[in-house]
Amino acid sequence: MNIELRDVRFSYGSIRALDGVTLQIGEGACGLLGPNGAGKSTLLKVLLGFLRPEAGEGLVLGHDIRKDSFGLRRVVGYMPEDDCFIPGLDAVSFTANFGELSGMPRAEAMKRAHDVLYYVGLGESRYRLLETYSAGMKQRLKLAQALVHDPKILFLDEPTANLDPQGRSEILELISDITSKKDLHVLISSHILTDIEQTCSALVILNKGRVAAQGDLASLREVRFSLYEMKVKGEKGSFLEGLRRGGCRIEETEDGLLKAYLPEEMSRRDVFRLAAAAGVQVRRFVKSRTSLEDLFARTVGVD
């Protein structure tokens, strides 16, 4: 496992930000989701060694999060959500500085800075002052400084924040290219569910400082509930009420299509039994692929 945590707790005064977090994250790209205040940013800072947990233990690529913060930072690349720029510097000097801070010799850091700036699409702009950069260019630069020291794992905190659709698409393409490399693993914290769905194969969902769900994304969709699309003929009020009593969430589209999220304990036979009891005919009943939005809403208890 690349990341292993056991019963990690952290508080800001009386506010419990992480409440017994236990998780395992393997290879590839993993998404970190949760509503505001769920503990995502605190978890990243604990994994980076910026915050020392008050209880629990953990490893990142074999480095102890309590005892080996320097070793951690040599193998981890971090793209923060907030801007971290130094006015008056050009992009290549800025990026090279981060390489040196990670322990690289100056000449090697400068060469690597040129390489990663070309990789993220800033090669022609690498000598421009940072304060002249657009929002999209700044996000690319933050990604470059996270990559400059050739890390083994990347932590990306809201990598597409404040970007227009084109800029967001370009950053996601870069992340997808990064995650295709077998020797570099990525943990992406984001509130944009489609970004996670596009780039990640695994998922951790935090809610109120606790792990609400974790595992392979495809498996998590199936474990929680199954989505079916239905069309029925007849007065469907009592039919829908029966489904809801059984724990099924129902959505109805403008064209009369019903989307039914069946819990694990409800079978397809139960649906037809309720339809027969309510005197309605099921004219269409097709299993559909659930989205990450469906999983997230179900897991954290929001509609």
C-alpha cells in the first residue's frame, strides 16, 4: 500500500477534524471527496507531515507521518489549493527553488525545472514574471513545482479550482497523463465529482472527519445501491410510496422516466410485486450505470 492510516485523530481546539480515520490507498489515482468541513485538507496536511496527529499512526510510501517528515517531502509532490507564488520571480526560477528545497543540487533543479515547465505547457512562458500569469497558467505552474523533484506520489488539492472549462479540461488531461505512468501515484482532493470520475479508479469519501466509504470506484457504485430506469402505466402514487418505504430513492424526469436507486436489500422481484399491488404496469425496466454523484449523495446523506 502507498498510504496506510490507522485510527488517526486531529482537532483544532474543540473541533474534531479527523475522528479515527483508518484507510488504505494503493497504486494509481485515488480521489478524495467530502463536503465542506469533512476533513479533506486536514488529512492532506497530516499525510504531508505538516500536522502531527494527536492519536493514531500512518505510513506514506513507508515513511512514518509522525517521525519522518523530511523523508516524506522528498517522495511527495504537493499542489496546494491556495496560490503559493513569490512576486518578482520568473517561472523557471520559482520551480527550480522548489527542487532545491527538496534536496536537489542547483544545476539539476534548474534543468528539471525547464523540463517540467515544458511538460505542463509553460515552456514558452517560463521566463515571464509570475504576477503576469493567468489563473490557468498558475495552476499549471503549481503542478510543475509539485513534479520538479521527481516524486513518487502526488497530492493535488482542488487542481481545477477557478478554471474556465478549457483550462479545466487541459489540467485534467495532464493529470490523466501523469496517472498513466505506473511509477507515479496520485491522490486528488476535489469537490468537482466529474473530475474525480474522469481521472480516478479508487475513492475515499470523508464525512464529519470519518471515512464514509473507500475502495474501488466501480465496486463502490454497485455495493451501495443499483440504479434502474423505469416507465410505468397507471396511477403510480402508491407504487412510488411503496418503493420509498423500502428504502428506494426515486427521481422522475420531465418525460416521465423514473430513476429508482434500489438498496441492497431490495430485489427486482420486489419492484414488480409492489407494481402489481398498486395496479400499475411496468413498461420499461433497465439497469443503468450509477454516477459518482449518486454514490456521493447516498454516502454522505444528502439529496
